[in-house]
Amino acid sequence: MAIVGVLPGPVMAQPQEPNLQTPPRKSPTRNSHDFLGLGRVPDAEAAKRGEPLYKENCATCHGADARGAQAPNLVRSVFVLHDEKGEGIGQVIRNGRPQGGMPAFPNLSDSQQYDIAEYLHEQVELAANRGLYKHSDTMTSGDAVKGKTLFAENCAACHSVTGDLAKIGAKYPQPAAMLARMAWPANPGPRQATVITADGVKQSGTLVHYDDFETTLRTAEGSSLTWPTDSVKVEIPDKLAGHRALLPRYSDDDLHHLTRYLLTLK
């Protein structure tokens, strides 16, 4: 089944404010949710029930692990990311997307639709965390010399050990706190964006809502503008792009080496 869609042309709107804030941080795993915008932790039991349902009904088009085949990759789907408790995903499963070639699945109950949605959220979770950052509270490994080399290769272009990171080892003396701060920096606040329409008109403002279907900005004057996402180009500056790009490349050893090096900066 293909979760795609087309919306009508640009409109003035007062959309329901989505929850762009993240819950308080509780652990390194919670930090990854905050940093990557993953929202709540998936329901593990529902995801377990949803796996066979997904494989039976969805895997042919979306791939065995939801990473795409003849239909879109759902692990990287903004629509899936913004889904709340299967409400959006369930509607698409129930009604299909005929314009995108996806059939409806009216035979699946509401609870089954929810289970499939939780399975998809769990795939996003696994892709984001990769299970690499366990046991950071008791981390004893890491080589500061290797960490210094990694820092020079991957971090020095944006950070300075005598500038923004001066004495950071004194500020975060515990390995777990340092690792979490390094891998998942603080939330940068409301995102700014520029929307460029097909005729070249640019509109900048605070990004209120952004998914596969719809993009909404709040202008400096306080009004809201909404476009179908597939009809415009959306530019979103990301000060943390470097960190996001490095996450898939980091190994346990890399993180531990960098942590040990940063702990020496006191």
C-alpha cells in the first residue's frame, strides 16, 4: 500500500497547532526522540502484533522492512513521523490512496490498523537509534587520543576546543551526559523555513506544520499560509545538520572515543 496523496492549491488557513515541542529528557534514548523529533515511544506489544499484519498486507509494495520497494519508504516518511497513535496512518490504510495506486484495506479493524502504525513507528525508532547507545551510564571504554583525531576530522569545522567547547569536560563530567549532549544536542527551538512557489514567489516564516501532504508557515505578521507540499519547494535551515549526518556513521567506538576526548577539556 502506498501512502501518498495530493491536496488542493494554496490556501489561507488557521490550522490546528501541531505539537512541535518534545517531552522532558529522561535518558539517552529519550534524547534521541527529542533531537530527531520522534515523539512518543512506540507501543512494543502493538508493534509486535502489527509486524505480521504489515508483512501480509503492506510488505509487497513498501518492502519487508518498510524501507520502500515499488511504493515509498515509510521509515523516512514525514507523514509516518507525524502520525499520532495510528490516526493518520489508519485512515490511509482504511481508505487507500487510489490516486497513488494504493488500494483500501477495509477488512483491517481499527485495532489492526493501530498495530500496523505502531510497527511502522518502531521501524523509525530502530533506524534512528540503531541500538548503539545502550549502557552509556556505565561506559568505561574510549580512547581520548583516537577521539581527538575523530574530532579534528568530523567536528573541528564547526566547533572549537578553545571556543564553544572550552571546558566542556567540566560542564558534563559524566560520560553518559557528555555522550548524550554530543550525539543529541539541545532542541534548537522553532524551525524557520522559506517556501518557494512554482512561480518563484518566496515566503519565509516559522514552520508550523510540515509533512508529505501539507506545509504551513506562520508569517511575521501572524497569519498562516498553507500549501500542498508537492507543489512548492521548502527550504529549512538546519544548524544541527552536521550532527544528523554523522549519526548514521557513528559506531559505538567512535562515540566512546569522542566522549573520552571531550571529557579531557576542563
